[in-house]
Amino acid sequence: MSETSTLKKSRERPLQYAQGGLDRAAHLREDDAGFEQALSDPEARLVPVWRDRSHLAEPADSGAPVAGRLPISLHREADEVVLLGLEAGRPVFAGDFSSLDEERALALGGGEFVDLRRVGPLLSAPDAALLAYARGILHWHRNHAFCGRCGARTRACRAGHLRKCSNLDCARPAFPRTDPAMIVLVLDRDETHCLLGRARNWPESAYSTLAGFVEPGESLEATVRREVAEESGIDVGEVRYVASQPWPFPSSLMIGFHAVAETFDIQRHDEELVDAGWYSADQVRAAGEWDDPEAELCLPRPDSIARYLIEEWLDRHR
């Protein structure tokens, strides 16, 4: 595969799921009247989610999938409705229809419900960000129906951006949760080689950057150093922030770094990776896509920040 093929083409896209054009309109969350007014706007639209699957108005195999935006009147059949914000001045809501069977859910507006990871690279940047937002916040609602302190039911408030315990003696508030995770491309001192690893459940030739969740009381830089050492035995020195990406699968924020290795002998200390190695820029440029069965080395999917970190490095070494 030539340098001007897959890698160069995917760099023309922005970082997927992070480039939305939505005005989140936080002022509309502050009172019930604002929420109800937006909900009754005939121009408002509803972004449906069914059992963590996102709705497409145009099928995924059409080559140009489009996020579904249905009439707001359908919100009466939803399990939960959340105000996402304003799109070109028009209110946009997310609606969870998971309690419906698939046939009824599809009858809401045609199209299809798909795993967002399957079609993410094909969507426009605004549509990808919108569907990621809807999927992430509705997943949080479904998993926080009960208070974590007293066990009573919770109810949605602030246009769906808060849940509050219904037990008046508790009344504990809960805000939408995002789990911070670092993801890092480790480079050698000359930045001519990068460290990539393969997880146990990945295709045989698929390799990616290293990643891990931030632990309580830990800085991002400390997470980078700890996770890299645990997974590969490599000690890391300089850590440089590159970019971040919402990753609602189900509820992460991926915080991306480049880091410079101080040691180079790979020793895997845990079971996160089944293999890891140093790869030159030329080897990475010649790599295939994630699901290419003939490639000796396959890169992360083009909608991922892992791929973005790799391409940012390659751009500096042409």
C-alpha cells in the first residue's frame, strides 16, 4: 500500500466524534418551561437510539450514511428524552426507544439502527458527533435508573443532563458520567519508530497504540507512564498532549499523547497485550486497514484517535 492511499486519505478528515456543530444551549436546561417549549417546537427533531444502536436515515451500505432526525412528535413513545441542543437554531433531542421491539422501532422512521462503530468513519463530522453524543448520554440514563447511595429510583432533570434520587431524604444528584482514559503513541528518542501492541481479541495482524483508564488520584502523565510500563515494560520520559476524542463505547473520553521512550526492551508484565513491537515509519505507512486479511500489519480504524496519533507522527516524518 502506497503512502498516498489509505493513510493520506484518512488524514483529510477531522478527528471523528469531536467535530460537532451543535450549540448545546445550556440555558434551555435551567427550567422546565424552556425544555417544554423546545419539546413543543414543530421544527424540533429527534435523534433515536435503540439498545445502543444509532439510527441512520440512509442505510450504511449506501456509501453516504446520514444520521436520522425524526419528527419530535415521536418523543411520546420514547423511554427517555434528552435535549442535546440547537442545530441551525432548531432544537434537537435524543430519544431512547430501547423498550420497543425492533420492528416497532424501525417503523418510527424507516432507515436502520446500527452500531455506530460500524459506520463512524463514513459519517460526516457533524453527524458522527451528534450520534456519539446521543448514544453516550442515553446509555448513561439507562444505567443510572437507581440511586447509587440508597437504591431508590432516580428521575431525569435539567432537560436530561441530571438525574436526582426520588427519595427526599437522600435527593442525591448524579451527572452524566465520562470515564477519562489516556491513549498514547510511544516513540523512540529519534522519533523514527513507534511502539504498537496487539490485544488478545484483535485480528492477528491488527496493532494499535497503548491505552488505559485514569485511576483515582492519578494525573494523566502518570497514567501514561504507568500503563506503558505495565503493558510493555517500557519506561517513558517526555509526555506531550496531542488531542482528545469522545468515545461513547460506552462512556469514555480518550485523551491522546505522544511520549518518548527512555528504555526499549519490551517486557509484557500483564495480559493486556499478546504482542508488542517497534515499527518504523516506513513499515507503518505500508500497513493495511484493520480488517485486511492479507496485510502483515494492520492499523487502527480511521475514526479512532489511535489512528489520528499515528498519522500526526507520520506527517512530521515525510
